[in-house]
Amino acid sequence: MALGLISVKIQINNCWCGLSLNNVKLPPNCFLIGIVREDQVISASTEPTIYCGDELLGLTMNSAQVPALKFLLQKTHPIYYSFDECLLNKLNIPVRS
């Protein structure tokens, strides 16, 4: 069995913005380890809220599931937002460069 480890950056219109990390519905044998925010790792056990600019850390028990997990975590709202900053971004991280 080959494990798969991924990191996904949360964009401005990501569906998971504002939700608790534990509310993300994952495929079987997939897990979220935590969030990287401002050079700190926040464990999933603390039930952190996901914000724009966060990096989600995921693990799959089978590396063949990596594309499915990445696709799920990158899910966006069907509406394109044109704000200069995410309204859920407590850290005031610019979303445009």
C-alpha cells in the first residue's frame, strides 16, 4: 500500500472557506491532517476553521486516490468572485498579486 500526501492552497471562492476542517466530506480512506497558516501547522484535532490562503494537508491510504482528494479540496463555488480580498480572510492575506 502506497500512501499519498497532498497540500492544497485554499483560493478565494473555495467551497470549504468558513467551514470547520472536520466538516469536509472525504472519500473513503482519505484524511485531513491539518492546516498550514502563517508558517504554523494547526492540527485537525483542534477543529480549525478553513480560511482563504490556508494550505490543507491531506493523506490518502492509496496513492491512486490523490487526484480525487485534490479535486475535492479544490472545489469552488460556481459563481466567480471579484473581491480584492476574501471576506472570510481573518489574516488579511492578499488574494491577488
